[in-house]
Amino acid sequence: MINEDKIREVWASDPERGFKLLIDFFQQPIYWHIRRLVVSHEDAEDILQEVFIRVFRHLPQFREESSLGTWIYRIATNECLRFLNMRKEQAVSAEEVQEELMNKLMASDYVDYENEMAVKFQQAILKVDTLKVNYHYAKEKIKEYMINN
């Protein structure tokens, strides 16, 4: 059974095999973490690749102050924030970004349209203008949208 201890053990003796185990263990959950933050499948795949490049480069410096999973999720979150900040700088307006992301969501082959709540949740997130509202207002708008749509 693969777990974080086994991954670190294999990494110590055979870094290439250890990294393959790490990817096999973390790829899917990290992808979905990224996907929830950036919406687009294509963007999520690009960011996922960057995350594992950073993990590979910095794994020897991992200090084990947290679990390996926590460390990788932090890297993934930072990569998403970097991507979103870059996207924000390039964007002409929040409305255009919102429209583009909504179009990507609706056109994606990688959306489970059978999971209606997940699709509604993504749509609700895209409809809330997070630049102008505080957390509580945004949370209420998401609830309202999911209930009414």
C-alpha cells in the first residue's frame, strides 16, 4: 500500500521511482484541488504540471514540518494564486474573465454535468464578483444561487 512514508522511503533510494509513486498518489486529488480554484481543465493541467516540477525540484529540501500532502497542496495553492494573479493583470475586466470562465466551464468535456450541485457551485463562484464583496456576502450569494438554480 502506498502512503507518504513509503513514497519518502522509495525516494531516498530511487528518486525517479519515488517521484513516480508520488505522482500516482497525489495527481488526482491535487488536480481537483487546482480545478476548483481555476475552473478550466486546460489551466488545471498546466498548473498541475508546474506543481509537480516544483515538487521534484524541492523535495530534497522538504523539512517534514508538515505532511508531504500538506506541503504539496500548499505548492498547488501558491501556483493557482500565481496563475490567477497573472490572469488578473492580463484581464481587461472582471466581467470578461467571468464570461470566459463560464464559457470554458460549459464547453468543457471534463465537467461531470450529471453532478448538478458541482456544476451549480462552479457557476455560483463565477457569478460572485469577489473583488467587490466580502466573504460573508459572497457565501450568501453562492447559497442563494445554488438553491434557486
